[in-house]
Amino acid sequence: MLGIMIDLRQMRHVLALAEHRNFARAAEALHITQPALTRSIQGVEASLGALLFDRGRRDVAPTAIGELVLAHAGGLELAARDLERDVQLALGMEVGQLRIGAGSFAGTTLIGNALAKLTLAHPRLRTHVIQAPWLELPERLRQRDIELMVGDMSEVEAIDEFEVRLLKPQPYMPVARAGHPLAHRASLVTSDVLDYPLIGPGLTKAMETAIVRNLKLSDSRAGREKPLLTVVCDSLPVLRTLLLKTDAVAVLSPFMVADDLAARLLVAMKSLTMDAQSRYGIAHLKGRTLSAPARAFRDFLLSEQPSNVATAKQ
């Protein structure tokens, strides 16, 4: 029987080396020296009596035994994160921490007020906001890298493993600078908008379908012969600059640029009616008790629109 003595720190070293396939890069990511990482991996191999990685000139690759160890190491890492979180949950708000994943647009337009209220109420709480493309956030939830996800729920709410709370749907409409040639037209048709660059963030399938339908795009304009958007950018500040300095048009929900609309720097072309609506909200893993910080942040976020909240997959 093997006398295996491997600690969680070593398992994290094994996972990092498998991810980076290079001792130097893995050591840098772990914030340790390369010799220290080498000794750690050698210690695991000595304990198991087997090589975990084939060392090549340029990179390393897991052996068959290495793949087996990696399968268990991933589970141990998740278990360790759950243990750390449960201890923090038991200790309470002031010594805990909260990791929130936010889509690029939600991160700049939805969470600021809720985060301010949370910080005022609990100034010692450590909060980390991870802004990332919406496609990455569900997997980050699964891996316990974040506890909450805030963003577009149009494709997440159908996934059974997530608990979703929706904010009130908001209409989408074309938005442009106040001096845009179309800004003050009493009536518009879709062909008017298509004469100008169409810009926006990376789109969900549902949103792209809605834009194609609402703007009545032909097959060529719908992206079958060329991309739907002239500029694809997940940064709201960058899109705002393009809107203010060019004749580009973006299909947005007005709350995303509320300040610029109020200041009349941008205008929403309300005469061009669209039936597309946003599906923004907050999600977490179903069946996983939220920590006190996560519950507080969720409640603050939902209280921003107390009458504008719908529930999905309760």
C-alpha cells in the first residue's frame, strides 16, 4: 500500500504546471521560484512512485498517471475553496470576502451603487470584482472562482445548475451622438440605420437574432457574408468614445448610457421601435447557500429596482 503524503499546496502546483505546460511560467503564476516548484513536483512524484509529467525541451505534458492525479487534484481544489468559503460564512460578514463576476457592460452600469452600499455597510469586507466576457462567467461560477455572476442572463437562465434573479427587462434601441444625421428625424426606417457603422459588444445568440429581426437585415447584412457589427468591443467606455466621435450607431439599452442621454450627449432613436429587451440579472450555483456578503450584495442590487425584479428558476 502506498504511503502517500501530498498536501493541497502541492496539488495546486501540479494543477498550475498542467495548465502552463512550463516550469518557469507555472512558477511565475504561483509566485514561487522555479527550483521550489521543481522540488514540489519531484516530491509528489516520489510520494506516488511515478512520473507525473514528461519533460520536453520546450514544455511538459502529463503522463497517464499525471492525468489521473490531475482529475483528483481538481476536485480537491474545489473542495478546499468550499471549505474556505464555509468557514468564512460561519465567521460572518466582517472577516469574509466576496468575489463577484460581472459582464463588461454590467460591471460598469449595474453594480456600482450596490457595491457602494455594501462597502458603506461593511467597510472591512474584502470584495473582488472580476470583469470578464459573459461567456466566461458561468464556468467561473462552476469552478467557485466567483460566488455571484451579474450580467446578461438570456442564455444562463436556461441552465438548470444556476439560480437566477432577473432585473426588469429594458428595451433595446439604436443610440448615437446628439449631432448624428439621424438624431432628430421624426421617423426612421431600418435602412437609415444600416447606412452607418453598427457597433457593440460581443452578442449572445439571442441578442444577435433580435437585432437581425428588428433591423430586418438581409442575409448578407445579418452576418452570413460579413460580420453583423462593424466594431465589436466589450468595453463600454470605448464604445461611448466611438459613439461620441463618429457617426456609428449602437443598439443598446438606455440604462447603459443613462448619464450621456440625460446630458444630451447621446440620443436614443425611439422612433425606430424594437421589441428586443435586455435580460440582465444575478446568478449563483443552485443548491449552494450564499455567504452573508453575497446575500447582502444581491439584496442591495435587487433593491435598486424594488418593483422591477422578476424571478426565474426559483
